Amino acid sequence: MSTAAAYAVTSPDGRFEKTTIQRRDLLPHDVLIDVRYAGICHSDIHTARNEWHGTRYPCVPGHEIAGIVAAVGSAVTRFQVGDRVGVGVMVDSCGRCEFCLAGEEQFCANGNTMTYNGTVPEELQAGGYTLGGYSSQVVVTEHFVVSIPDSLGLDVAAPLLCAGITLYSPLRHWNAGPGKQVAVVGMGGLGHVGVKIAAAMGAEVTVLSQSLSKQEDGLRFGAQHYYATSDRKTFRELRNRFDLIVNTVSADLPINNYMRLLKTDGTLVILGLPDGDLSVAPFTLTNYRRSLSGSTIGSIAETQEMLNFCAEHNIGAEIETISADRIDEAYERVVASDVRYRFVIDAGSF
């Protein structure tokens, strides 16, 4: 085992503190990565505060990791020392179920291993669960490492490892592109990346946000239209408008109002995770053959495809870079929606 500097929280209401953690010695297919930047995702906050239950402490979050390869195992073929790489939400899967064999590890039938708080054998990580990217180094098997193109800054690329693939995957799956009307609900850490990607795909993009406070940004990111959902006229004016709506917010929305904005055969995709259940009036589905669906992250191959697409179209996250001693402050600001649009931790401060 080797050691790495990290920032950890030891209880749901605790503050982050600097600590030292253990990382496994390199196995033949392992890659040791010097972390340069780690994005802050709202999932980090939910886990650190045990809001989804089952958090194990001490907890080191972080699944938007960008860095440089420091060493490779004896059987590694895809990477070499000095490569620019990233690690996202998952770091392993069973590799043998129908989904893994089809290259869709995110749906692993036996449960993939999350980058933090995921169960692993004790010999792979002391304590028997994974510790994430709020650390100076991580060790990940090469299949779950992706290359970051040279034209993407590591800092703006880090949030793409979660926010980017979370939006790219449904936009690609539901064929966002020329001739398609796409709406993005919410202009936060997820939504602003979705606007950029959907616009680059050639879709006509509309932002549906609580207010018009970010309208200038939304249009700059590539949206053609921007509406405030607090204005009742919005839902009348946009009825039957969209082929695809991606909902990035975790609030309990009046889902039927949004379903009515879909065209015949349109789909509303849930990405945000509100606490309560969704209730849909059957007629909003049956009358226009509309669909309500959901999406999670993409596969490793699709994540690499997303990064290449973003590099080609000069798409990075809009970030505010912080030092590690400001993680607690950043969490409070994320909860208060006081960031445009993603916090990224400079790992040099670990």
C-alpha cells in the first residue's frame, strides 16, 4: 500500500479535514494517477451528508477526476506515464454480465463499483470501500480510465466526467440533432453543459429555468430560446413543442405541465433525483404517445466519445476553481445555487 493526501469527512454533519489515506499497490492492469483537479458534484454532497443513506466514514468523495498518469501496471497497454487522463463515476464492474459484455458497464447486472463509497475487497482498499478523487492520487484499473484530449484543459474537463456524460448520453440516445427541438430544464452544473452539447449536436435548444437570471449565459452557451417556468404563460406558449426534454433539476416539479410540452412521440428524460415520487396523469402520455424515461451516466466507451466530441467542439464546463480548504464553503454554495457553474478543486492544495 502507498499513501496519498486527501480531504475526508467523518460524519454527516462534520467538516472536511485533511488526512492521509492508503492506495493499493499497482496490480498488472492498474493505473496510478496524480490528481490535478477534482470537480464537486451534488452527489458528493448527498453522500458526504448521508442524505442517500449508507455512507461509510471517513468518506472521501470525488468522481470528476482529471490528472496525469504517474505509473502503470505491468499489463497496461492503453496508457503510459505522462498521459492526460480522467476517471468518472465508476471504477469497476463485473465484466461478465450481458451489459458489461455489451460495453454498457453503467448497467452492470451485478452492480458496478462507484468511485467512492463503493464496496471492494479489503486488499484493494483499506476499509473495504472506495475513496474518491478529493485526494492527491488514485489507483484505477485501466479499463475505467479515459483519455483527455490535449485541447481540453484538465480543469474544465474534470466536470465532464460526470456532468458531461450524464447529459451527452441521453442527448445521443434520443437523437438530439438537426431538426430536433430540445429543452433543457435547469441551468446549473448539469444543465449548462447540456445546453452546450445539444447545441453542438445541431438541435434547436430551449432553456426552461425558474427565472431569467441566467438567460444571457444560456444564449451564449448555444440556446436559441430561454423561458422562465415561474411564468404561467410559458407552459401555454410551449405546449406540444419539444421532441426531447432533459430534466436536470432535483426539485419536485409539476411533471404533468412539462409532459404537455412534448410533441407526439416526444420524451421527457429524468436526470435529477428529487426526494419524492413522480405522479403522471395517464392522458398526458396516451393522447400523444409521449414517454417518460430516465438516464444515468454512460459507458466508458461513450464517456471517451463524449470527451472527444467536447474537444472537437471546444466544450468545457464553466468552473470556479477553489482550494481544498474551501470544500465546506463550496458545498453550502452549491446547495444555495450560488455557483456558475461547477466548483473544481485544485488538487495541488491537497
